[in-house]
Amino acid sequence: MPGTARGSARKAQLVAAARHLLETEGIEAVTIRRLAAALGIRGPSLYKHVPDKAAIEAAVAIDGLTELAEAVRGVPATFTDVSRAYREWALAHPHLYRLLNTHPVDRSRVPPDLEDRAAEPLILATGGDLDLARAAWATINGLVDLELARRFPPGTDIDAVYSAAARAFDTARAD
């Protein structure tokens, strides 16, 4: 039962198995059949612990967003430092990063302050300007997407590209 300690433990195992499949093989590997096999149960038995596959993906995404919030927490409030921490986390967890950034967010499942905690360092880095913070976040995500897809031309100094973005945001913040 989902409300019991045993049910909670099984749900935690399910989320851990989903996370493992995601991190090692990508989102396509996170199937009911594969998850059930990883737990040594039949597929339909998973639904005793979660209502649907979307709930599993949401739980993994919440874990990832929590980790990302921790990765950027406490870094100096500069575009350079926040983007560096974000980039390092994203490159270390590319499939989880993609889950967080290419799938719709069911905000009803996300703890109320979690997105705010993840965004806070960037909001501080942009002087509290929410539009500038969102533009900075989009820029960082775009750069990470290009880097993960290996879309920068050969020989590109990717660190220099991030530095150029930081200079642009520092100038925008000063205006």
C-alpha cells in the first residue's frame, strides 16, 4: 500500500530504479516493463505504488530539481558562478537534465518552493530582475543543450562562450 512504510520503501526503490535507467540509458529506457523487472515484480504490480508512469517521471524530476537546487545553492550570485554550477550539474547528469528541460512540468506534483530555490541564485545574480533571470536561464540552457548535442564547431572554446554570455548579462544588469 502506498501509505505504508513498506509501500513507501517500494516507491523509493521504484524511483531509484527509474533514476538508474534514466541516467544510464535515457528516458526511453524508463518503461513499466523495465522498472518491474528491476524490482523483480510484474508490471501491473507497479500500480500499487504509483498511479501511472507520469508519477514516476515526476518523482525522478523532483529528485533532479532538488539536486540542481543544491548544486547552485550558495554559489556567488554572479552569472559566471551560477552558470558554471548549473553547467557542471547538467553535464554530469545529461539525461536527467533533459528530463527537466524537455518535458512539461506538472507543477501540481512539485513541492511549492522547489523551483524558487533552484532559481534563487540566478535571480540574485540578475539583481532581482525576473525577466533578466529568465533570459539568463534560457541562455544557460541553450548553451548546455548545444554542448550536450556537440553542436559547437570543432575547436570552439566553450568556456569563452560562457564568459561572453556572462559579460552580456553583467552589462544588462548594469543598465
